[in-house]
Amino acid sequence: MRAVIAEDLALLREGLVRLLEAHDFETVAAVDNGPSLLRALVEHKPEVAIVDVRLPPSFTDEGIRAAIEARRRVPGLPVLVLSQYVEQLYARELLADGTGGVGYLLKDRVFDTEEFVGAVRRVASGGTAMDPEVIARLLTRGRAVRPLDRLTPRESEVLALMAEGRSNAAIAAALVVSEGAVAKHTTNIFHKLDLQASDDDNRRVLAVLAYLNG
């Protein structure tokens, strides 16, 4: 599976390359700035891109901007964003088109190899992988939005876990309930957020986006 990595810290960049290669990924490009990232993504069209939000030259939002532009040119390009902090605007913008695998993790998650590699694989396969802390910050900010008030506390828990990219089976295990119960909650969530009830991945992403954006 081919990957492109964008990280300005040489030590972390090399560490990511070695980590992914140890888990059967091929790193086709490892860059340290926004313009190089955009070129690499468009040229290589990798199965997954792992992108730091802040890259040279200005260390503001070059990484995410390059990734979003690359997804415009290569629809559905899977992107996993790494960030030192919770950047609410970027998390929302990454999800905005509702196509292709997307993820947003805090950099600390890289040190949990199993969790991190699992997130990379999930994004590469077209799923979502949202850091629990990112989700908590975004959902807390949006609690007063009226459509969300329709959800029960349990439905809110299910949606938060859905946002992390978990399947119904994984959500059921986390909440210690049956898969049938999770499926029922999911159907209710879609209905309350005015989305057609479906287990389709795009509908799940749209539900998460509706939750984050209100």
C-alpha cells in the first residue's frame, strides 16, 4: 500500500516512514513542505496521505491546504491529518466533501503503534479515523445546536464513536450493547439529522459532519 508523508520534523518524518514500512506500506514520498506535498499527492495518487497541518514556509495551514487541494484534483484521495493541537476549522473542512477516507489524529497517537497503524489502514480503506479528543472538543462546542438536541445521550455516544471511524460491531463492544441496538441507534441518528437511514459509509460521514457543523 503506497503512502505519502508530510512532516517538517526530520526525526518524526523518518520515524513515520520506518513505522509504516514495518507494516507493509511503501512510502513513495516523504516531504517537509506544502508545495512538495501537493506535487507528491497529485503525481503519486497514493492509497493514503499522512499530513501535518502546519508545514513550511509559513507554518500555518500549508499541510491541510495542500491536502484539500489534492483531494479536489484527485477526488476521494484518502488523507489522515496529524496535528499537535485540536484545529476545529481544519477538521470540519477535511470532512466537508464527504468522499474518500479521512482522519484527524493528534500526534501523540503515533506512539501507540497499533492504534495509529489501524487508523492509517481505516482511512486508506475509505473509512474515518477521528481522534477522541478532537471529537470531544468539537462536540462540546456544538452542543447548543438545535438538531443535536434531538439526540438522546446514548445516540450522542454512538455518533461520537462513529466519528472515530468505528464499525457497528466496534461501537457495540465499546458500549457493551448488542449490534442490533447500535443499528437501531444509528437509524435514529440518521432520521433525527434528516439523513436517509443507511449503513453506507458516506452516510456515516455525512452524519458526523452534520454533528460537527450543527
